[in-house]
Amino acid sequence: MSARLLLFTGKGGVGKTTLAAATAAALAAGGRKALVVSTDPAHSLGDALGVPLSGHVTEVGSASATLHAAQIDPRALVDDAWRDLRGHLRTVLAGAGVDELDAEELTVLPGVEELLALSEVQRLASCGPWEVVVVDCGPTAETLRLLALPEAFASYLERLFPTHRRVVRGLLAGVAGNGTVEKWDATADALGRLADNLEQLRGLLTSPTTSVRLVLTPERVVAAETRRTVTALALQGIRVDGVVANRVVPHPGAGRGPAAAWLRTRRAEQDAVLAELADLGSVRTVEHRAAEPVGTTALLDVADGLYQGQDPLDGTADDGQLLAVERTGELEYTLRIALPVGDSSLDLARVGDDLAVTVDGRRRLIALPSLLQRCLVTGAELDDTGLAVRFAPDPDLWMR
């Protein structure tokens, strides 16, 4: 059985690495076999744990033998796993008449390192003894790109090479000529394995056992980015199970003087930001600490304040469905898309049997149920549940 996968991300500098490490330490201390890994290009997980880390899984601390950690090195994965596939792609492109230099450039695809890092997370989650794998992801923008890569790569692969292996084999054999079918057949097999792996990654990210936990500091700019991130992840069908506000300043009480006045002003500003995030669910908070938490003992103390005796795997966000179809009239249907759009820029377009939804420049094709494929879009609006798109039967298709 695959491990529970919990991914931490947030704007750079908000403390996501510390909270990911603290969560993993708390899970291990509670008796679970926990692994915490970093896919952040600027690794700091080892600094938070107070131990040197590498691409190999390492046991951390003496508080619990079930806590392990690793920092994934995507460049090493490229050297090991991508070289052969690049060779296959160059063979295909060269056989199709693409110049050798151009073929070399076309096979240097952006995002390969991140994609392989995600594949390594999948391998660890499915093959190791872990009950929980906590992932310290990169900053928000990089993480959104990382989590969108399996679908983007699958689309790229589908356009270059048809899904059905016999079609690919016939194409490759045709450009190869007689006597080299086996070589092209091996290439088709390699591309088929890549397509299968991408499909598995997409399944992993949208699985009920996978979720993202967003970390922020109570500042308006950071909160705005967090809202956009929630929308972008929902658009990709990836579940956000909670939001954590880090570095909340303590209440000064009845203290007097400039320091107490500053704390009161700062805390009031932070409370106002947190109140505006109430529609994202219950937001956990972590107080700002005077000393930087380093090592498992200090991290467990952070986890105590964060989870307050609750199971760290218990989410705080609504787990409702992304899509739902309702009959709202005699011949009218409404497709509800649970997207917290807020002030985001929204655009809709019908593309064949799909609905193209673009939010803040991020586009997702949503496959329409068969019923709605025979309908026309008559309107759309935002309401408390997210986006509501209205459909009515297309007279040319409805009775078919």
C-alpha cells in the first residue's frame, strides 16, 4: 500500500521547511514510520534537522528510530534516468528528418529535473516501508510548476507520439526502413514506459492519500499568493488539506512602552489578515519564536504548538468534490466547480467536449460529462460554492 503523501509549500522564506520537518518529527514520535524529503532546489531540510543529508535516506535523531530524511538531487537523477530516454528521442527525431543538432536541442526539455524529483518521491512513497512521506517542496511558483509537469509532459508526449503502441511502432518502422524495426520497437517501448510513468504521477498527485499544506506568514502580499495557490491547485485537482500561518507575534497583554505598542499594532494587522482567510477553512497558527528551532527536540516543540495534541495528518480544509452537476431547471443544468477564485482573473471557453478554465493565466481543460457535451454554455457566475456554469441542450445534438 502506498504511503500517505503530505506536501508543504509556500512563498519563499515563510518557514515551510521548518514546519515540514516538525510535522515529520511529530509523526515519527507518535509511532509512525515517517520519511521527510526535500525537493527544494535550495535545500535547507538538513539545516532544520541539524544533520547532513544526501540523496540517500538517513536516520535522524535519537528521539525516534522511525524518522528518516533525504534531500533529492535531481541532477543525479537526470544523469541516471534521462540519458537513455534522450537517446531514444534523438533517434526518433533524427529518423523523422530533424537535423542532429536540432534533435539534441529538442530533447533538452525544461522541467525534466523537477519531473524526475517527483518520480523519486513517488518511488519512495510506493516502495519504502513508510506510512507517511512529508515533502518539503520549493517555493509556491516552483511547486505549482512541479505539480503541473506530469500533465504537461503527458500532453507533449501525446502530441509527438500516439498512445497506441502499434501506431507508434508502425510510424517508427516506416521512417526507419527495413532491418531496423527492433531498434525503433525499443524506442516505442521506452516512450510507452514514460507515458505510463506520467499517468502514475498524475494519479499520485490527485489521489485521496495526497494533499498539500500551505504555509504563509500573516501578511497581505503572502496571503494573496496563498489564495492564488489554492485556486491553482484546485484547478489541477490537487487537494489542499490545510493552511498554516507561521510567525504570529505573541499578544503583549497589558504591557506598556514602545515594544508593547509595536507588538499590539503588528498582532492587530496579522489578526486582520487571518480573518480574511477564514473562507479557506480553519487556519492553524504558529507563534513567532525568539530562537530558531533546529534539531528534532526543538522541532517537536514547534509541532506541539502547531497541532496541540491533534493528529498532524488531520486536515482543516473542506474535502468537497471539485466538480458537481445539478439539474437547475426543466432543461437547464449547472456545472459547479469548487474554485476559490476570489479576485482572480477568470476566463472560460468551450473546446470540443472540454471546458477550458483559465485562472490568472493558468489553464485547465475540464472534461465535460457526456450529458453536458450535448449542451451549450448559456452563462456563468461566481457564488459561494465557487464557479457555476449554466448549460442548456444544443438542439442539434440533444436527441442524438
